[in-house]
Amino acid sequence: MEDVTEQEKSKLRIKLLEFEKHGLTSYGKYLQEQLEYASKSKIRASYKKYIENQIIINNEKIQKIEKKIQ
């Protein structure tokens, strides 16, 4: 591991970004399920608002990662 080339670093960086994107995509699916759950009752209105904000933040993170990968 003494001589790690820039090409190897780049490949590892891309793999890490792909791994993060996969995790965020899975988290996005979970958030969608929670949004449906929160929509079933008026009592959960503040939770629904929180979930909606988290979905926006999650989508922004995914877009940033996609830009870095390309």
C-alpha cells in the first residue's frame, strides 16, 4: 500500500461514492414508506413535514454524488 497511484485512488473514490449513493437510495425508499405512514393521520402532521424535508435533503445529496461520479 506504499505506492498507491492516482488512478487507484480515483477508482476507490468512485466506489465509495457509488456505495454512498446506494445507501442514500435505500434511505429514500424508507422515507417514502414513512411518508405514506405519516399521511394516514392528522396527528402525524409534524412528522410528515419532517419526512418531507428529509426527502428533499436526501435527493440533494444523491444529486451531488451523481455529479461527482460523472
